[in-house]
Amino acid sequence: MSDEKRDGSNEKKPDLSEMFDLTRDKAVNNFVDSFESLHRQKDAIAADIKQLKDDAKEAMFSKTDIKAMETVAKWRKDDKKDAGREMIAALKRVSNAAKFDLFSWADTND
């Protein structure tokens, strides 16, 4: 006879599967909660970036200017000023080879 039947108690044995998360339900739920939280933060940041672009547009900056501001901000954040130099050098090489004078305005000494 089991101890439970001998002493007359109706206590349940602990569910080891739940206690040790053998089905991994708790772990899955924690990851889902974390993903949800991060996606909410990401959505809020995306909305803030859109608002900043709208503010720049209201300040009479062109779409090209705004795109350049965003690109410079990304490069500055990642400390990639060499990437900007490489891009400009590549644009010069390619435009010269294609006989498409992209930088003639920069070469004038007005």
C-alpha cells in the first residue's frame, strides 16, 4: 500500500515534468514574451524614425537630404567613415568609366 493510502491524505505528488519544464512550455512562453516585447519596442522606434523624417520634411529638407542624413547617422553610429569614402571613390570611378560625369560640380573652384 502506498503512503498516501496509509495516512489517508489526498496530497498530489509534485509534477516533475512541470517543475523541471520537461515539455519546455515555460521556456517557449518566456521567449515568446521577449520577442513580443522587442517587437513592440521596434515598432515604437520605427514610429519615432518616421516622425523624425516627417519633421525633417517639414523643415524643408528634400527626400535625398533626409536619406543622406540617415545614411550618415548609420555610418557614424557604426564608426564607418571609411565606408563613405569608399562609396564616393567607387562612384567616381564608375561614373568616369561610364562617361557619366557625376562629380563635375565638385571639381569647380567657384
